Amino acid sequence: MVQPKRHNLTVTSEIYDRVAKIYKKEKTDKSLTQWVSDKLLLALEKDDFLKSYAPFLSKLTISENSVIIRDEKIQRLVEVIYRDNKFWCDVDKEECCVHVHFALALPELAELQNK
């Protein structure tokens, strides 16, 4: 079997330790290299999906308890607020809309939940 071409990638010790810890918890049959490659590919595909799902939305900032999103379709800023363990859209006045879905797909959203 022909092996795909590979490249080396350097990460900081902090990132490596964090990744290795998560990898060990998952108890997978994959090698660390393959597992990281799969995770990276998934992140890229998720980013591509967001761009095709809602090309008119973009993240501007994340504050202590909210995400500010630019909605080009309605030409305004939208705040998705995190409170009581739920996300709420200040424009649509609900917990289930395209803005909340977009915010939930952002990897940076974990920062709000961790705070």
C-alpha cells in the first residue's frame, strides 16, 4: 500500500500536551498522528460548512458572555448571548435561529462555556 505524502508540523509544548491528553482519553486505535490529522481535517470541513451554510454571517468578537456576529443579509450586528446555560439571539428573540446555530459551530464558543 502506498503511503500518502507527509509533512512535519511543529506545535508548542502546551498544545502538544493538551492534544495528547485528549487523545489518551479517547482510547482510539489510531496513531496520534492520524488522530490529529483527522481532527484537523474535521475542523477545516466545519469551517467550509459554515462558509456555505451561512456565507452572510461572520464572527466579529467574543466577549465575556456573548458573540457578536455581522449579518450581511439584514445589514446589522447580532448579539448571541450566553446566559442560564443557553444561547439567545437578540435579533430573532429566540434560542433557535441561524445566528445561534452559527455561534454554536464556532470553536471559540468553548471560551464562553469555560468561563
